Amino acid sequence: MRKYIPLIILVGVALLPYGLVAQQSPALEYLFYKVFDGLPAHIVGHAAIFAAIGTLALKHIPALRGRPAAYAALILLVALGQEGLQVIYKGHLYLGDTLGDLLVDLIAAAAVFATWWQATRSVRAQQRGAAAPQQ
């Protein structure tokens, strides 16, 4: 169970409405708007969080490694949860922004899956090559 703690914490961080956190103190509000000022920083933030969630999910849930649909469903579930909580916090839906955020989340997670897939494929090929008899 302990190995899942970083993944659980990261999912919790992703689900947290940052605007709500920023309201708790002027220092947090300043930090939040300084770090996530502008669309590029917002996109990078989403991509980084969901790339990290995808990486930890693949690391700690081996069954996802060979099941891209299950992996995508897990990422989509977390992304929809995050966006849903944002809508509840804000009190309204910005459909374009929400769809854009979901797209960034899924692209980041897909890039992680593709990289993981390729890396493990290369390792398996090297292992087979090392095990093959020399002629």
C-alpha cells in the first residue's frame, strides 16, 4: 500500500481546485497566480501533473502497462474529476477551456504511455539479443 502513496497524493493535488487554495491566504494567491500566470504556464502545469500521474500509474500498477485502454480510462477519470471539481468551485462551465484542459491531460499521459511502451520494448529486444546464442 505504501508504494501507492505518491500516486494518491498526486491525484489529490490534481483534483484540488487551485482557486480555492489561493483564496486561503494572500501568499498562496500570489504564488498561484505568479506560477500559473498565462495560458502557456497553465498548459505546462496540466501536462506536468498528468504526465506525472501517468508515470506513477504505470510504475505502480503493472496491469496498466499492456492495457492502453485501461490506462487511458484511468487518466480520463482523474481528468474529468479534476475538471468537474473546477466547475463546481467556479459555479459554471467554460466548455472550450475544459475540453482544452482534457486534451492536454490526455496528450501528456499518452506521451508517457508511448515512451514507456517504447522503452520497455527496447529493453525486451536487448534482453532477447543478449540471450540469443552467438554465431
